[in-house]
Amino acid sequence: MTPESARATPSTREKTPIDAPVVVGVSDAPLAEQRDALDYAVAEANRRGSDLWLVHGSEPLVTLTALSPATTVSERHLAGQEIVEVMSDYAAGRLDPARKIATEVTEDTGAGAMVGVSHVASLVVCGRRAVSAARRWHTGSTTGRVCAQSHAPVVVVKSGLHRTDADVGGVFVGVDGHGHSAVAIETAFSEAALRGEGLTAVHAWQAPGPPEATGYISPDEEELVLLRDKAKDRLARAMVGHGAEHPEVAVTQRVIRGPAAATLISVSRSADLLVVGRHAGHAVGSIGLGSVARRALRHAECPVIVTPTSRPARGARRSERS
């Protein structure tokens, strides 16, 4: 299936197997600035036994892009084709020869191009580069839009983040106390199974009431124990019914006192992968992300997968290949 036919044949996450294509967004930045995201996408395609799709949106989001809006549509399209050819040649030398590479250049923005084919992807890969404050508005907006609107899980790969195997350990998933984490948990189980790693489910809790509030009395040790026990119970209940397809995945449940975002950023320092839910449906721009996911994307020290909320992931169940 090509990207064009993917647009003509809508699908849903329920029908998208783990070995469906891996989509990676390609910008007009030099190869050196996109290499980490491309390498990650190739590795995931090889891991899943998937084809690789390179998608480029030729419509600039702001005038700070290398291709100015003053250029014509045809000029931007031609430049986009040259860009994806360079990236495709690079990826081809690293992709399993049994897998295919498809490319697409659209007249949409980069975010729109990736979201447009996300409904048939097993994973969408976005790179997050170290750029100036002026360009951060552009790249951050693109990443946020894709994470907030994608039909498939989106993994954000921070450029320049290289760690050894000794530095990391397993897949971590953030679990909230409001029942919004089901897809994130299922996705985390799938990713742990694919990697042959363990899964750590993390739930953050805090004592109620700010210390500076008038009349506030700090909880005593007995109350803190009770709050911690309630947090353990919430996490245990959230995990019930998940992971049945992956009994081989060893699961650890951790409750940590502290703000949710800060807790996830802290555990990311020793994680191979962090999975979070976006906690909202499709929204205009990047509004649907939520503050915890936003902060995790900005500060986590490992790749972060942001999952949609309304389309349950089907796990690592492979489709029959023709």
C-alpha cells in the first residue's frame, strides 16, 4: 500500500497491526539534523517487520523555514522530492532489504502530512531537534500537532540523545488516576514485548492542599501511608485487564509521591522508552495534548510515545503477510 492509497482507504487503530508501516516525518533540515529520527524509524521498521514511509509536507508553517512561503507550490514540491530522495537513500542502507520504502510529498504542512497517513501506521516518528528559541515555535508546534491529532501512537525522538545499554532499562508507562491511560498501557505492553524488556507502570500521587494555603495542616505519617496505599490501589485497578496477550512481559508497579510530569521526567533518565497518553480527543492544533504530555515531550531524557485515547491498540498481533 502506498501513502496515496492509504488516504483513499480509511482504517482505524482496531485494524492496524503492529507490522503496519512506520511513518517518519522529513523536514527541510539537513540530514545531519534528522539522522537520529531516521535511524530510530528504521530500527522500529526492522523490529516490527514493517515498511517505512517517509512523508514531507512542502507547505511552510512559518517564514523561518528554509523554504520560504514566497516560493511557488511547484518549486516547494520539487525541493521536497529532492529532500525525501536524500533521506530515502540514507534509510535504504539501514533498512531490512525485505522491507520497502515509500515516499510522499504533499502540499500540506509537515504536521498535516504525518497526521494524514497516521490512520494506517503502526507508529509515527517525529524528531525533536535542538534549535534556537525562534525556531522552537515552529518545530514544537509541528511535534505538538502530530502528537495531539495522530490516529497512531507517535514517538518523539530528541536529537543528540545517545545513551548506552547500561544507562537504560525497560519500558515505562505513566498511569493517571482518571481512567485515561488504557491505550497507553496497551501500547506499553506491546512495545515491551517487541523489545523483550520489562514494563514499569508509574503512578504519581500527592498529598492534597498546598502548604501555603490558609489553615493548611500537613498530613501526618499515618495519613501519608493511607494516601500511598490508595495510590497503589488506583494503579493496580488501572492495570487490571491489560497485558493478557503478553504474559511474557514482567510488570513492576510503582507509586511515587510528586507531580505527575516531574515524576515521569525523573524515571525517563533510566528508561529505554516512556509511554504517555494525550488525555484528549482530536483537537485544533496541539490543544489536545495536556500539560503532563507536553512537559514529558520537552524534558524527558528518552524517546517518548504519546498515544491516542479512543482507538485501543491491538498489541503485537501480527497480520499474515502476503
